[in-house]
Amino acid sequence: MPIQHRLALSIALATATATCLPASVLAATRQQPATDPLPEIERLRADRQWLAALARIESAQSASPGDERLYRLQALTLADLGGADRAWTLYQARPQLFSADERQRLQSDRFARRVLWGTLFPESEAQRLTEMRQARSLLEQQRADQTPAQQQADLRTRFDELVMLNHLERHAEAVQRYRALQAENVQLPMYALAKIGASLLADKHPEEAAQVLEHVVREWPEDQDSQLQLAYAYSEAERFDDAHAQLQKIKAAQPAFVRVKGAKESHENWRHYDADSHLTMIGLYGEDTVGAQKYLESLAAIGPGNAGLQTDLGVTYQKRGWTDRALERFRMASTQEPTDVGARVGQVGAYVQHNRVDLARPIHDELIERRARDVQVKQMTESWDSRLGWQWLIGSSFGRSDARGGGATASPLGTRDAEHRVEIRSPLIHDRWRLTAHARDAWADYPDGAFGKERVHDRRAGVGALYVYDRLSLGFGVDRANDRWLDRGDRTGYYADADWRFNDAWYGTASWYRGTPEASLQARRNAIDADALSLGLRYTPNERTRLGATAQQLRYSDDNTRTAFGLNAEQRLYTRPHLLIDGLADLATSRASRRDSQVPYFNPSRDASLNLGVRFDHLAWRRYQRHFRQRLTAQAGPYWQRGYGSHWVPQLRYEHEWRFATGRTLNYGVNWSRPVYDGVREQRLGFDLSFRWGEE
């Protein structure tokens, strides 16, 4: 509704209400006393009987239409009634009748009323912030006529400005204005402080937001929004127990159904539902994915037409790794409520996850155009840029192997080894293609060289391309070896790999590499290289369970073929907000076509291993997209090699993960093991480090 129509409606309602006053009041207003009507009008105004005062003013004006005193009181009384725009219009027609303080008050009333209109439901999403933008223009005009001292003294306008900035989603500016008021020791009214609590939370100051919202909830307990915001402030400050207690408190205070005395049936209490649904979502963020899924599915069975509920269920499915199911729920929510931001953001994430950027882009662009300042949209934009932009990886690893008793090592990695690599991917081209480049230098020291130690390198660099669309991911490229160890003329390697997504749970992989870098450096030392062919199948029914199977064949240039099979499994054993414990198991076996003694590299004719272990994943610190995790993995199991029997092999790994922002992750760790080669027990100590830019 246009603003002028709403103002006319306000005045009409005020006038209509005045006609419904008690008969004694109407009789008083119809009298035309010979005495001055101002004392009676001032008395009615002092008693805050604005409608009666306005009726008496208009009655007196009919007798004295040019009375300046009545004109002035009419404008002030209209402002008291909420007719701020009409009052301002009267002021502009005869500004000389008003004092400077009255002028400031009328300006402040007009701004406050426009801010209030801006908090109401919009006619359309495109007009969502129209009223608030108009309020901001009014504020700029108002302050253009004020000195800095007057602006500072106009506290009411400064309070309303906080509300305006919050609704405009200019949270950083709202926080800045709040800090200025704090520096002046100004106490904010609860309505403004509640909005500041929300802006502090949106601007990623959860601890301070919690303090502010605790004060609001204590002093203004009827404000339901602040009670819910407080729970999220606790959650985002990693205080999940406090968040849970806060929501349980709201839920206990609000019965599921409300019965009004004399009503035939009860009514749904949406405050109870809000507390219930937020309790479930905070539990989800605290890793209770199973509980959140079960509860939201039970609610969705009762209320399938609830768009917010469908969005929450989609978020839960996405966290569980079920992108297809999540996308279905997000679409349902968008059909029911086309302006639901969460549902549209969820669709963008699901489409990108499934390599359908062509379907995600229109939704993404519309959200950027209309809701760029929304917190969810900002997070979506960061993830979008990270997934579709430049991606690169830098990594290094170092290792040392020592034979037991100080003897010569039989390790295929030598006494010392290292690998340095760089991988780069271009931004996504036409929503499907990337150009790639890579470089690698792997080396190992062997103790029996001509000069007591010999270092063998595998240096290579290459380029390629990656095609991703829907279920298919296909990569291919070439690289070139640049070292002296291969004496054949053609040192060019070729590779191709493909991934196929059958559904949310099943993935298949296949790859071929001519001149693979996975070949033994011992073999390379003797001018022997290898081609590799591998197949893989992965089953991930949910985020807590993972099974995989691989088959690989290395075909060495000396006519030796090594064939290997592997099975691996991970199962979540314990889940808490800051600690995850997983059980690990892997089984591997391999065989060679040539006997060990016939080749100049470690080549068991047959071997097998079984490893069982556990991994502790501790989230030590988190601040939105940033976090620090530490992981400890312990494994042990038997390794069997034909001709040398079976030996137990223990393994330990401790690592850190620093996430500095979306798509910027640093990992480093140390590992220790006691492997056995040709019956010789060895000790290996290693260190590795990698930094990744961009999300895959």
C-alpha cells in the first residue's frame, strides 16, 4: 500500500474513533464556549487523551479557522496519535509556528513512523526494503539541517536508526553506532537493544550478543524473538548446553496448544513450535544429525505444508550427505514459499554439489540481486566463489626409515625420502570445464650407491583438463619426466580418470596412468617405470559410515605386474559437539607376476595386511568458518609376506587442521610406524604439510 494511502487511512481511523467516544466527551466537544478552549485541550493532552483532544481542536477550528495556536496543537496531537507524516505536512506549511525542539520532535516522529512501516510485511520481495530505504533518505535530510551537537543529542532518532540499520541488514554499521552510544554511556531502550543483539550476532560477535540479549530477555521477557536469538548466540559461541537449556526454557513456558476461555477448540502455539524447531536445528549443528533427522521427519509428516520445516529437513539431509533428498525438500519449500531464503540457498548448494552450476546460477544471481546482505546469502557467496574460482594445493612430506639394530634398510622408500607437489585448477569455464596443471618432485636416498648413498628423483610437470557435469567427472592430461633415471627416449606420461555418482550413497571411480608416479623409486633407480590401472567403489550411506573397495594393477616395464586389492571401512563410534570418535578397518592383499629375487626393487610375491584402529577428532576451537581441529589415529594389525611370515605393525598419526576461511585449509601432521620388509623390522617417522585453496 502506498505511504500516502496508509497515512490517509490512519487519519480516517483516528477521526472515526473519535466519533465513538463516550457521549459525555462528545457533548463537551460540541459545545462552543465563549471561553478559550486551550485549557481544556491542554488538559486532555496532559491526560494523554489524544483522540478527544484532536476532536476538541477540530471543533474549535471550525469556529476559529485561522487560529495559529489551534493549528500548532493539531500538528502536535496528530504526531502523538501516530500521524507523523500528516503532522510534518502541517509543519511545513507554517514552520514559523513551531519551536526548534518541536521541529526536531516532528522530524523524529516522522522518521520513527517510517521505520515502523518498514518492519511490517512487504507487498513483495522486491519492495521488502523500500520503506526502510525511504526512512534512510529522511534521516539524511534531517541530519543535513542539524549540527553535530544536535545530531548527538537527538537520542530518539539514534535509537530508531539502530532498528533501521538492523532491518537494512547493515549490521556492521548498527554495531558501530551502538559502540558510539556505549562510549557516551547512553542506556538504550529495550526495543533498540534487542535489534543490536541481533546485529551483533549477524556481525559475528556471539559472546557480546549473548550478553546484550541476556539483558533484553531479563528486562523484556515478552520479546520472543530475543529469546530465540539468545539461544543462537549461545550456539554460535559454542555454548551448546546453554543454547539447549535456553530453548527448553522457552518450550516449557509455551504450551503446544492454547485454549482461549469459551473457545470451541484449541489453537496452535507457534512459539512452542519455534522453540522446538530451533532446538532441533541447534542439536544438528552440535552433530546430533540422527536425532534431528528423526524429529524433523516426524514433524514433516504432520505438517508437510510448512516451508520452514521442509527447509530445515533439507539442511539436515544435506549434512547427512543425502544431496538428492535435500534438493527435493528445498524445492518443496520454495514451491510453498517462493521468498524463503534458506530454501533457495539450499538449492544453490545442492546443485553445485551435484555439478549442476547451470541450474544453481539463476537462483544464485537472484539472491545476490535482492538479498545480498542476508547472512545466509553472504555465506552462500563465499562458498560459491571458493568452489567455482581458482583452486590450488601445495604439499610436502618427509620421511626417515631406520632398520632395527642399525642394519641396512630394506624399505622401498630408502633411508630418507620426500615429496613436494603443486596442483592448480583454473576457475570453472562454461560451468563445466577447468584447466589443470601440476608439478612434482619425489626423491629417496638409498644407502648402497656408488658413493655410499644415492638419491633418486622423480621430477615431472604436466597440464590437463577437468570436465564435471551432473553425475560424471572426467579428468585427463599429460606430464613429462625431467630426470636422468629413465633412459628410454619417450618420458611423456598420460593419464585419464573418471568418477560416476550412481546416487547419494554409491560412487565409482576408474583411472589409467602411463608412467605413473606411484611406481617404486627403487624401480626407477634401475630405469624401470610402470603404468597403472585402478578401479574403485565407495558406499557412503550417511556421514557416519563409509565403505570402500579398490583394485589396482601396476604394470612395470620389466614385465612384472603387481595386482592389489583393498577394502576399507569407517564407522562413527561416538558423537559430541566437539569430539568425534571413528572406528577404522582396512584389509589389503597383493601379488606379483615375478618372484622377489628376480627384480631389483621390493616386490613381495604375495602379501596381505589387516589394520584395525580408532581416530579421535577433536574440535579445539571454532569461530564460524574458521576452526582448529586435532586428530589422533592409532592402528595396528598383522602384515604377512610370503617367505617371511607374519608380524604385527603398529601405526600412530597426530595431525592439526587449521581452517582460516571458506576454502583455505592448512594441514600438517607426524606419523610413526614399525613396518616389516623382507622380515626386517624397521622404524619410520614422517612429517607432512599441505595447504589447500578452494573447495572441491
